[in-house]
Amino acid sequence: MAKETQEKLEKKQDEMQKQAIERVIAYFRLGTILFGQAEPPYNINELKEDNEFYQPAKDLAEELEIDWKKMTHEESNRIMLSLLDDYFNAINVDGDFKFTLSVTATPKDKKK
């Protein structure tokens, strides 16, 4: 019985880790779009409709009762920050687990 419980826990842990990694990557993609591009959008409503964050941003604007087409820059910033907050908080996919991010630094190949 203990072996089955351990196996279930390990399976759940693997699934939670997979989901958390996917959400960390989405958070990084959002941050890159908002801040890491050569020309990031000035306002969130400048995202292209096919951008993965367009609809979540638009839904958030509606939830915050902000007019998508007529928003001010301050309202846009509010949506951007709220969106980042939502994606960051989504990383914690299960309260029963503690999530730790590990980053490894490796030397660049100087031959390239």
C-alpha cells in the first residue's frame, strides 16, 4: 500500500513540475514581449490579435472595466502588471508542493 501511495505522489509531483515549468516559460515569454523586445508595445492593446497574451490581456481589461480601444497608458500599465502578476501566481500550480527554480550557467562556445 505504501508503494502505491509513493508512486501516486511521484506521478503527481512529476505532473505538477511539468505544469510549473510550462507556466514559468509562459511568464518569461510575457516578460520578454512586454519588456525585452527591441520595440515593446507602448500599450498592451498594441499586441497583435494572434499573440498568445492578447486575449488574456483583453479579458483582464474587461474585468477591470477598462475600455480596450480607449485605454490610457496608465491603464495599460495596470493591465500589464496585473497580467504579469496572474502569470507569476499561476506558477504555484498546487499548494501541496514547493517549487524551486534552478538555473545553470555554462561557458559559451567561443569557436562559433
